Amino acid sequence: MTPKAIINHSQFTNEDYEYLKTKGYNTKEILSIWDRDKKDGTPPVTVNKYKIDWKAERAKILI
């Protein structure tokens, strides 16, 4: 289940969240990255340009 703090963050996109989880970042670290990006004016990631299914990739890592 995705934490409410993640879902409610202005930088939240499912693609970015799944990517960062796959890279091993925890909720606190993801929120920190997004806070930094927002402060710097970096727009939220809205397109999964690599067409990678991050949930499937994360499942491979956990196996």
C-alpha cells in the first residue's frame, strides 16, 4: 500500500514512485528527493519514457 504522504505529495507520479522504490529508496528518502526537486523547480516525472514495468522489475529484485 502506498503511503498517504507519498500519494499526496505534489511531485507524486506512479512512474517516479515505482522507479525510486526499485532503486531502493525508502519513503522518507523519496519524499526528500521530491521536496528537493520541487524547491529546484524540477517538474514531476509524468512519462515513463523507457516503458519499464517497475513493479515487475522490483519483483525480480526481491526474488
